[in-house]
Amino acid sequence: MEHFILIGVCLGLGMGLQRVPSFPKNTYRWLNHYVIAVALPSLTLYSLPKMEFSRAYAYPILMPWIAFVLAFLFFTSLGRFFGWSRATIGALILTAELGNTSFVGFPIVNAFWGEPGLRVALLVDQPGTFLVLSTLGIFTASFFSTGSFTWQVVAKKILLFPPFLAFLGALFLWKYNIDVPLPMQHVLRALGSTVSVVALVSVGLQLSFSQSEKEYAPLVWGLGFKLLLLPFLVTFVISFFIPEKGLITAVTLIESAMPPMISGAIVAANYGLNPRLCSRMISFGIPISLLSMYLWYRLLI
């Protein structure tokens, strides 16, 4: 219960600070930079080298890739049926598939399963969600807009992303069984432990429920797919292909039920893909997901 109280306090603190006139409006950007450049790489370097990999770990890595294909097919078909614009369809694909597997996902997984769960969540996030955003996500944003697309830009984004570099470093340490000196492990663990609090405050600083265009149908379909249909499909696949349930399958399911990814919404908005809808997917998706994820968790235990 204390973990959920902490989540509520951090989100509320961020939303409250929005109303303080003297508080810098772009603070969330600096918090995001800290999480991406310091806290998340530290968590990766501390946790991943300690994992004992098996074939079962392929599922959390593949889940975001499979989910993206499902979202692409679902919303392109649905958009044609309802006559939605290309901008709306592209926005829904990027926000209703890409989950907030780190900024919201890590605190939630930590609340449910602690450090062992975080190690699995890192696999969902780094070789999964982030690479999907950096490759298929950029391609989709370009396809549904008038922007340009080059694989050189995608490769540069991936290779210069600090958490991905830390992921490669962690795999190197694991592969050659290299132990990080104990004092450095303490430093990495301390820095990595700040991910949850800082990320949640940052999310709270970005939440907004201001009224905008009445696009309730795309919003309802988008959140319904992200928070209900996608986790249901993941549950079906787990039950059908993986008879043995455990930590890996549980974390994968919860990560599939995460609210829309803020970075995905930013990419969509930058390409002109219905920025208002992207903002509403984030603002309504995060609070609603706290309830839906708890219900999914209760089904697991």
C-alpha cells in the first residue's frame, strides 16, 4: 500500500507544482534528462548483469514489437471504417501501442515485485519499447505525415541514447562475467533507485486536463485498446504459448497495460499527428491506468 501512496503523492506533487507561479515551467524537461542520462543507465548497469538469462526472456523483449504490429493493423482498419484523418490514425498508433514502460512502468513494477521485477521491466523497455519507438515509431510518424524518414537518423538516435548505451554495457558485463566493484555497485544502486520518484514527479508536471477538441471516439478507442484490449491479447498469448506462469510473464502483462508513452506522444506531435489527441491520451491514460493496472494485477495473484 505504501508504494501506491508514494505514486499518488509524486503525481499529485507534480500536478501541484504546476500551479506555483514561481516554479519553472520546463522543470519536467530537466527531470526527464536526469532520468534518461543518469538514473536509468545506472539502474541498467546495476541490475542487468545480475540476471540469469533464459529463453523465457525473449517474450518481454518481443511483446512491444508484436503489440506495435497489432496496433498498426487495428487502427489503420478502424480509421478507414470511421473515416479518421491520417494524423489521427498515426497519433493513435504511436500512443495506443507504445507504453510508458519506464517512467510509469518501473515504479509500478517496483511496487508489485521489487528489484527482480525491475530487471524484467528493463528488458521490456530497452530492447523492446525504446527500439520500437526509435525504428517502427519514427517510420510510422513519417508515413502518416509529410515528414522525411532516413535510417541514418534512426541509427543516430539509437546509438546516442544513454540508456541504450548502458544496456550494451550491461550485456558486455554479463557476457564476460565481469563484476562491477562493490563501491561502484552501491553508487549505481543509489542513483538507479531515484528513477521512480523523479519520473513520477515529472509525469505529474506534464499532466493536463484542459478542454480541447471533442475527439472522444478516437480517445476512447485508443485508451480502450491500450489499457484493456492489448493486455487481454497478451494474457491470451501467455496462456496459450507459455503454460508456466511466473515473474517474467506477470511483469510482461503489467507492462503491456501501461498508459501511453510520453515520448511516443512527443514524436507524434512533432510530426504534426494530432497533438491535441496525443496530449489527451497521456493526460487521461495515466490516471485511468492506475486503476486498470491494479485490476490486472489482482487477476495475476
